[in-house]
Amino acid sequence: MWCGLPNLSRINDWQDRVVFNSCNEGYVKSLKPSVFANRPPKTTRDLFLNPEPEVRLHAVWFSSLKPKYSRHKNNANRRLSIVFHGNQNSVADWGMIAADINLRGYDVLMPEYRSYGKCRGPMSEQALIEDARRWYDFVIKLGYQPENIILHGISIGCAFAAQLAAQVEIDRLILEMPFDCLLTVAQHHVGKWVSLVESFGLKYHFDNVGCVSLWKCNEVFAIHAIDDCIIPFHAFETLSKEIKKFHHLGKFKYNEFVMGCGGGHNVRRVESLWRQFFQTVYS
């Protein structure tokens, strides 16, 4: 029997679960000792920000050097990659990527998203983007210079890297499996049903195409796979077309890597091309 309109809060909660497949703090604690066990001592540190009441932001800092985390001015000469991970699992899993980046001479800051791991706070697109900016401002206060900073987005993390690159100055923007907007990805997965959710209001849009003209970087690197079943290739093509337009206008340099079949949503499966991409972007 029809009992009225669907509950909007339930629709929003459903969108949170679909877009952000988050993990609780207990999961992070259970994994972290084994995941980071091979790191040299004093080369990782948990960082926390409390920008508002009831909001706790968490990130993990991975040093490319042996000295422990510090706020001294020598950070001005150090290179940093801020990595926004995908929606599966937490930094406890994604943190292993930092080791490869560290070997290329970059420190790594990997922020967590609200509702993931040790992070707490109400979820919204604006809040999440503001959190990304808070971490950028944090590392600038530590002495890192914009010309030595890379923003590296992976899957859903591309949204935060792309949106932040439109607000701040950086050296490079790296996008792994990016998309034009979240609506395209939603249509790919749920088809006509997305129009029902849209009628009640999409909680997340992440219009990456709309912010390309505002990017403040020297170079952009993107990689995608034709057989990606999570973020369809046509979502990448739309974004790539817009990036190329501003590349031709001289706003920034653009380097694109496209994998054939075999990469799927995890481009690291194709070791040879992935290594070529990785070594190029972290040269």
C-alpha cells in the first residue's frame, strides 16, 4: 500500500552508502599494524583536525625521509603528494601506495573521508570538498610550497583532486580512473532508476568537467582503461575532451594514458603501462 513519498533522509543515507563504501574505526585499527609493519620507524604519523564541533578529520602522513614529522621550515624544499583514495576501504588499505611514491622522493599525505576509519562528521559534497581544502591549507602552514605539491586522485578521489585544483595552486594533477560527473557513473550502474533519485535530489554531483577551466596547475596526467566496468570509459572521454580544450589553449600541459582490455577499474593490473605512467608523473 502506498504510504506517501519516500523518506528523503533514507534516500540520502542510501546515496552515502553507494558513493562512499566507508569503514569503521575498528576495521582500521585491526589492519593498520600489519599494513604499515614494513615501514621504517617514525615515517608515518596520524594527523587530526577538528574544524567544527562533532567533526574530526583524519589523515596519515608518510615521510620519504627517515626523520620524523616536524613543522620546521625545511619542508619548503620537500615534495609532497596529497592522495585522495577510492571509495573502497580506508587508508589502512590504500596506504601501501605511499611506499612507491615515497621511493620517488615525495612525502605523502593521505586524507580520510568522513565516515571512514577515524574520521567523523556529517556527510555532504560541500563538506567533503572543504575538508580537502583544509588539508591543503594545513600542509602549506607546515611549509610545503605550492610548486612542490601534487594532487593525486584515484576513482572517487579524482573528484576531490579536481575540485581542489580549481581552488589552489599546485604543480601537477594526477587522475586515475576519473569521470566527468557522478550522474554519468550513476546512470551506468542503475540506469533509469537514477532519474527517480534525481527527482528527490542528488546529494552528490561532483561536476569535474565544470571545474577544468579553473585548474591552477602546470601539468595534468590522466589514466583510464577501456574495459573499466565501475567508471565507464565514456565518462572519462567527456572529461578528457574538456581537458584537451584547455591544454590546446595553453592553460596547462596534458598527458593521457589509455589502457586496452585487462586493466579494468584497477589499472595497476597492467604492470608495464602502469609503471610507465607512475614513473612519468612522479619524475
